[in-house]
Amino acid sequence: MITKDNYITARYIDNEKKNVEVLYKDGDKNISHILQHDTKHPDWQNLMTITTLDEIHLNTHNYIKVSKKNFKKVVMKIAEEDRLASEVVAELSTPFYNEVFEFIYDYSEEKGKEMLFNFKLFIFEKEFVKNSTNTVVKSEMRKAQSPFEVLNAVMKLK
């Protein structure tokens, strides 16, 4: 049971704000408990005696902010390891994300055929791809008609 004494934090885990992850202590362990945002459910009513809806929203916002910051650090670390740091702006920006999103999800052959070819070359230079003996997946990557298809195939190797 979650109480004021063992409560750590709570945040929404979906965009629709229908599910909340509550973290609480059980001895020396941190326990994650998922509950629905249902004002009639006893678990939700109990949670509202411990925290507020505003605090859950703030926790969610802060979690997303920290997650984005950590994601940026990982991308920069990879870029530095692959000696691409000079090509990546020190602080990743919205335009960068827009370009990545457009390349992957709004890909069109007319404007991106050469970019897709270069992307495939880049992927095939990765050690885990080079060293893979999975010829079926490598063939899928070569035949891919979009960046999304390339990523779907490469994820099978990880």
C-alpha cells in the first residue's frame, strides 16, 4: 500500500494521461506501480491524499525534461565516439530533430534518394553491422526503400 511515508513520486506515462507510474519504497527497494487515472478507483483516491494532480503534472514535465537532456548527452557521446561531433551542434536543436523526423517519417524518393543511399552506407560501416553474419537482415537493409525500413532492419541486429 502506498502511504505518505513510502511515497517517492508519481508521473503520467502516456500522452493521453490515462496511466500513472507511482514509485514508492518497500524496505530498501523502490517499487513501480502503474494505476489508471480513474477518480472512482480506491487506488487513485488514495494517491490524491498523498499528492496532487498539479504535482503529478509537474513530475511528468520534469521527467520529460530530464529524459530529453539525457538523450541529447547520449547522441553527443555517440557523435564524439564516431568523430562526428564537429558535425553535430553542441546543443541539439529543434531544427535538428525536425530534419531527422522528416528524413525518417516524411521520406520521399524525389528529395531523399541520395540521403537514403548515404544513410545505408553509414549504417553498413557500424561495427555490429559489419561483423554480423545475418545475411537476411543485411539484404533487407540493402533493399529498404525508406529510412524507416532501414532502421527496422538494423534493429533486428541489435
